[in-house]
Amino acid sequence: MEVILKVAVIGGGVAGLTAAYELSKAGQDVVLFEKEKELGGLASSFPLGGHYIERYYHFICLNDSDLLDMLRELGLDSRLRWAKTRMGLYHNGRLYSFGAPLDLLTFPPFSLVDRLRFGLMIMYTKSQRRDGWKSIEDVPVSQWLVKRFGQRSYEVIHEPLIRLKFGPYAARLSAAWMWARIHRLGKSRTKITQQEKLGYIEGGTRTLIDALERRFLQNGGRIFRGVAVQEIEVREAGVAGISYNGQRWAFDVVISTVPTPAFAAMLNGASPEYLQKVARIDSIGVMCVLLRLKEPLTPYFWTNISDPTISLAGVIEYTNLNPCPHFGGDSIIYLPQYLPSTDERYAMSDDRLLKEYTGYLRRINPGFSEDWIKEYHVSRDEYAQPVCEVGFSKHKPGIGTPVKGLYLTDSCQLHPDDRTVSNSIGLGKRVARLVLA
């Protein structure tokens, strides 16, 4: 006789919703708890001008198989769109096109040797096997980049990117993280012209989130929004349940899909050794300004920054990928900045942040004016990007835990891959399979 498990899923992001959906398909009794009113986590949306828009930018690569499979399963493959995109680079006061082979061959800051070396290394990394990162995991990212791409390429392209992404943690970063990023994006280029081809879902990630929620509820699942789980109870080395606001719920299985620091704070009764292992995972926060502009800023989807006067991890002009026709031809711009939540800039007021960022935009496009701004929104998340340091595989926690019936998913487990929507779906599927095994 098949045993039906009572399962709690903590966190209604993509991984949590996927795990809940997969378990509900298998006939399990699943309850999902999400502290926010809106599901989706880092892939959640908010209303802007009468239409929903993602809090953070997302794009799909040609090899994002878990996401593509899920879209087909949910009947959403007709909502998938592909577009050829362009990449820019703002370097020392000038905006360059930097995404196609011809752009590289005519890039003034590089010598001919720099250009050839850069292009060959991109092609070589793209051609490597999926596990090509393993041989460089114990190598600092700066050492690997200088050796492979050269000092000039490192100074112009890679050092600013890593510094703006990881801040005080940059020196600890493993080369495996950069390898995986180059490998994924390289696989999303057309074979002949090597032009980048990226995808998006009509309606954004909300289309996916709504469909997962709908299927989960149809399967008998339950969702509690606006409920912050405060404690995961452990008794005699096994999970007993969860509690919030003085209420205790008994469960056979608890799956945490929240960031590891939040998971560690909830866990009561686990061994000190396990808690110490979980607590050693560092993560960096993000704040991101979304602008709705009445004029386009650049012709590029993604502009990397290599200029000491601009503290942005990039300028993402989302409407150069997804036209968002419901915004009437306006441009949607994302301006992310990664930094620890303890950094005083993280608490900067929205108005002050907007003023600082509009100054950056004026440098990138001297024609930019503040009266272009029709609406803006600021999003912040304390734990956005795990720091995958040298030798990270030896330290990252597994999905299974020493506590019977307790499972953990966190984007750090994707190492060396990035925290994409597709990878989060894969993580949700993996934990569901482990529970059912």
C-alpha cells in the first residue's frame, strides 16, 4: 500500500513551487508556506502601469532544458519567444558594441593579440564538456582569467564584472563560476553568425508561476501566503514539523527552499556541526532599480560596465529582448547593484538611489533626461547571490540533511551554475525525487 506523506514546503519561489507541484502530482499531501503575498521569490512580479512586470530581469538560453521541458508540460510552450540580442560595453566613458565576433575584432581597447585570444578562449570554453569546470574549481577566478584571457582582457572586461557582482567577496571566487557563465551563454549563440539568441515568456515569469500554482492547487495542494515559518522542529534526529505565530503543524517531511541563512535561523534541534556547515555559506544581497522610460537608452539588451565612475553590475534594457507592447513602446531598464545587506548603501532611500543612478545613465547616454522617467521601482533582497568560493564543492550542503525527513534546496547547490529559473526548476525536481525515493 502506497504511503501518503504529509509534506511542508517552505518558500514559494520557483524551486519551492516546482517541488510542491512534483510531489502533488505523485499524490502526496503538500502544504506550501510563503512569507510574501506574491509567489515567485526572486522571480516574482509586481504591478507597474496596470501590468505585471518581474522585479528582476530574467532571460532564457537555448540549453535551459529544465525550463523548456516545464513550459511544454504546462502547455506554455506557445508563450515562449526567441530574439537575437546585442550586448554593449561601457568602458572609460565610451559605449561600445561588444557581442559579436566583428565587434571584438574592431574593439579599440584591445590589441590584435588580445582580440584573438579573447575570441579563442570563448570558443574553447563553449566547446568543453559540461563538467569542464571541475579541473579549475580550486583556482581563484582572477588567476584563471589572466592566464587564459590575458591581463588586458582581465582589466577591461572581467575584473570590473567580478568586483561589481561580488564586492568584498571577489577575491574568494572560484574560476568555476566564471567558466559556467561563459559556457551557458556561449551555448545560446547561433552556430554560423555567433549572434546571441535569448528567450522570454510572454507575460514574464508570472506566466510560469501562475501555471505552477494552478496545477499544484488542482492536484490538491494548499498554499499559505503571508506566512513566515519561524521554526523547523527536530525531535530524536527526525523532523517533527514547523511552527509560526504560535501554531504548530506536524509533518512527515519538511523541504526548505529559502536561503541557507534563513534556514539555519529556523532550525531547532539539529547538530551543531551541521548548523556550522550551513552557516559558512556566504551570500551577497542585491538592490535593483527598475525604470520605465519614454525613450530608449541604448540599442543593447545587456550593457556591461567597465568604468570606475559607475557602480552598477550592468544596464539591462529588457525591452530590447521582450518588447512588452502593453507598455506602449516605453523602455524597461533594470539597474542592479550587488552588495552585502550590511553595506550602508543597501539602506539608501529610493529617491537618493534614483538620483545616483540617473547620474550614471547620463554618462552612458548624454541625451538622457530625468523627464524620460515615467515610473520607477526599487527591489531589494538580502540573499541574492551565493558566493561560490575556491573549492566550494567540498563545503556546499547537500539536499539531504542529517535530520530524517528534512531537505534543503538553495541556489548554492547549483554550483558552478548560476541561479537561473531553469536551474531552480531542476533543483525542485531533484528534491522531489529524493523525497519519493
